[in-house]
Amino acid sequence: MKTLYFKTLQSTQLYLKEQLKSKKLTPPVAVVANIQTDGIGSRGNLWTSQKGNLFLSFALDVNELPHDLKLESVSIYFSYILKEILNEYGSKVFLKWPNDFYIDNKKIGGMITNIVDDTLICGVGINLIAAPKEFKSLDITINREILIETYFKNIEKKVLWKQVFSKYKLEFENNKEFFTHSDGKKVSLESSILESDGSLNINGERIYSRR
């Protein structure tokens, strides 16, 4: 994975999309910034930038993904791989469906996934060292570059979706006290059932990740 580092960007995700569109960059490629001036959070919210945190976007050719990974499952897949690395280093972080990183009841980061033509673009933000008061920072100390390098090495292994899903399903109970959003509405996860494609079944309604 070719990885480009910048001191400041408006948004790693916007920059990467522009470079891919102009053919100046091609997947697999990643962009990292020390500071984002206009980072993108979930549902279009601003993701606050504080120096030392992780601001990362990367692009992969969808034809190079594991053969059993469906596009509607990519948010969980790539989020879980990153979460698992943090766990291996001693963090108690867990994955709130489908792509938010939590410790206890506080969000420490998240991932946004988009498909543009035949390219998957993932944007990741994690509070490695500092967080606004309504959020939380990571509970361990980890070098940003080591985390990124380890993450991409694990992605390159192309672990099958069924292996990632089987582990996430065992941990899904951590989600039951939380909510998700569907069609602009807040929906409780208390009675949710995780389906094999990563979607949720809530009272007979299937909800898919749109991030």
C-alpha cells in the first residue's frame, strides 16, 4: 500500500477522491494527515481535528477484495480488522454496528466507506491521544505509523468475510444498549439480530449500513 503523509489537509477522504478522479493516484493507495481542517464524520457531521489523532483514508480496487466479501459488508469488515489490532495491543475498544469505535459508552472514532466506480474508499478517524468532551480517546498508547503499517499488512492477508463475521457476531451483544439511525430515525439495537451479510434485522425490517 503506497501511503502519502501530509501535515495538513482539508480532508484525507476528499483529497483522495480528487486525486483518484484526476488519475494522479491509483489504488491501492492511502493518505494520512496530521491535521484535518474539515474532516468528515458520520451522517455528514464534522469530525473534529486534534493533532496526534489518526486521520486516514485509503482506496482499494473492489476486484481485489476477498471473494466472499459483499459490498454491503465492507464497513464492518474493515472496521473490525482495525478494532482487532487495537485489541491485540491491549485496548478495550469494541465495534458498534456498523463502523464506530467505542470504549465503554463513548465513541473514540469511526469509519466511512464509499464505492466510486470500481474503487472502495475508506476514511478513518480515531482519537488516539485527545478527544472533545462528548467523546473519548483511545485507552492505550500506540504509534500511529505502526498502527497504519500493521493495519495494511492485515488487509493484504485478505481474510475471508466469514472469518471476520464469525468473530464479530460473538461480540455483537455489546451493541444492544445503543441506537443506530435508519431513514433519519433513531432505532434501538436492543432487539436487533445480526444477519450473515452484516445487516440488522429489527422487528422484521432489514437495515443495511449506508456508510
